[in-house]
Amino acid sequence: MKSLMIIILTSMCVMVPVLAQQSEQESSAVEPKVRFAPLHIYLDTGNRPLAAFQFELKAAAGQIKIVGVEGGQHKAFKEAPYYDPAALANDRIIIAAFNTSHDLPKGRTRIATIHLQITGDVEPEYELNLTVAADADGKELPAKIGFERGDRK
């Protein structure tokens, strides 16, 4: 009886740490990798002053969650732009801003920074569409929109 009890206790002492380690490995393997990254949005209007814009951003690949929106580089768009909160539920965002002052940016300028939570190992691919860019008179401007990833502004 004593030898049976010793065998059972020894087996338990060996098995419990092995099972606990296996359980830890399984739970850590299930949790996806999560990281945060900014996406800087730029608009280039050439030599024409930018007074208003609207664009849409969504993930074409990868899993993202938009966690914040920051204003732009020029003082005309320093404040956080307006966005559609309902669109956030679909991992996309529609952003717009306008300024009627006389000091407006020309050329390439950062108009917004979007802060993202990225889940998983897939590097997201983005679809960025400019809806409109306009000058202070409300005339549509030919403009090019683009983005840069990372901490650089």
C-alpha cells in the first residue's frame, strides 16, 4: 500500500508541472499578436492652397481597429478632423476637415494621422480614396493623396 501511494504521489509530482506547462503553451499560442502603429495621411495640392478635404481609408487585407485620429501638420488642420464614428465599426473611416482662414497649406502636407491597433502577423494593406479637395472658394482641386507607415511625421 505504501509503495502504491509513493508511485501515485511521484506520478502526480511529475505530471502536474508537465500539464501546467502544456496548458500555458496552448493559451499563448491562441492569443494573436497585437501591436499599435500610426498611419500618416498626406495630401499634395501643388501650388494651390488647400481649404477642405474628405477621404476614406479602409483595410484591404489584415485586421485593424482604428483607435485614434490626430490632426495634421499645418496649423489650418492641426485640430483633429471630423470623422464618421459609425464607419469605425467596419474597420474603415471617413475623414473630413475645412478651414476658411487665409493661411492655408500648399504642396504636400500631412492632413491627419490615424492610430491603428493591428492584430495578427499579416501586414495590413490599405485602400485610401480621396473624395474631394477644395480651395477657399469651394473649387475642387486636383490633388494626390498618399500615406506613410510608422512613427515618422
